[in-house]
Amino acid sequence: MKGISRRSLVLGTTLALPVLSVVRAEGRKLLTPEQRQHLVLETRREAAQAEFTSRPPLHVTNFDEDRYPDKRASFSKTMPHNDLGEVEPEAYRQWLAILARGDAAGFDQAPRAPQAVERLNDPQATYATDLVGPDATALVLPPPPAFASREMAAQMTELYWLALMRDVPFRDYGTDALALAAVADLRLGRYRACSVDFVPV
């Protein structure tokens, strides 16, 4: 999967669906509603069987959760944190237990910081079953770069520059001093982070 972006994967899968439908439809006469129902059932059964017989992929992590006992590189949004911004250990353990149980009612009891404003966006999505295309768990993405890696540093630098340039019009990117500084800095940072693909601006 290295070299395949999420965007190209999604687009490729989406474009393949109508092509498959056209191929199956060629040479078929006009069907009655009942015949159409049977055709749809057969097509979906074949697709489900093909998905069922394929080998489940091996999902790999970047091991940051095991690497840092204080969970500094793990997801902890809306949870209680100490003054250093580190998640409270007990709150994190409770969160993992809720995820492991998968009980919908448990998510209402998820540990939450008193000052948290936003709520988690669909934390139970991982338990959903996809009815269109392959199941989400059947798709493989490479693990994110490690928290202390050069690649992660380059990505964070890009995010900070995006925040700084939020009010710079795109039409000014070629002449704006802040945009030119961002380009120079990102080129240098991505040159140092050799594993990051760089597309010249």
C-alpha cells in the first residue's frame, strides 16, 4: 500500500463500482421488478462472498501507545489532563475499557474534562457495518509516523504554517512574504525528513 494515498484509494474504489454495474448490465434485457430484485440479491451475495473469502489484513501501529507510559502521543481529546497537558492515567484506562467493551451505554460514561466544550465525533463508528464497498476493517493504511520521528515533525511544521497563513489569499501565495517563508521552511524541513515525499511548489 506504500505510495497509494487515501484519496486515490477512495476514488479508485468509487469509480470501480459503476464500471462493474455496467459490465454486468451489458447484454441484459429489460427486467421485471421481481427479476431485478433477484439480480441485485445475486450481485450483492457474490460481492459479500468475495469479501468474506479474502484474508483479513494485518493492521500495524506505530507503537507510540506502548512507547510512552504517559500516553503523550495517544488520542485523549476531551479527557481530563494535568497542568502539563498529559492525560490522566485513570481516565485513559477507562476509555480503553469502554472501547474494548463496545457497549453503547458505556460511551455516555466516557471520562470528560469539566472544561471540555466539544463532544467526540461519532466515537462508535468503528463498530458500524458498511453496506457499500469493502468493510472499513478490510482496508489497510500505513501506520502514522512515530511521534518523535522527523516525518511527524515535518507534518506538524506544515500544520503550523497552515494556521499562520489562514488569512493569506491563495492568489498571493506567489508573492506574499509569509507564503515564501513557508515554502522555504517546508522545503528545508521535508529535505531533512527524507521519508516524506515532496512535491515542489
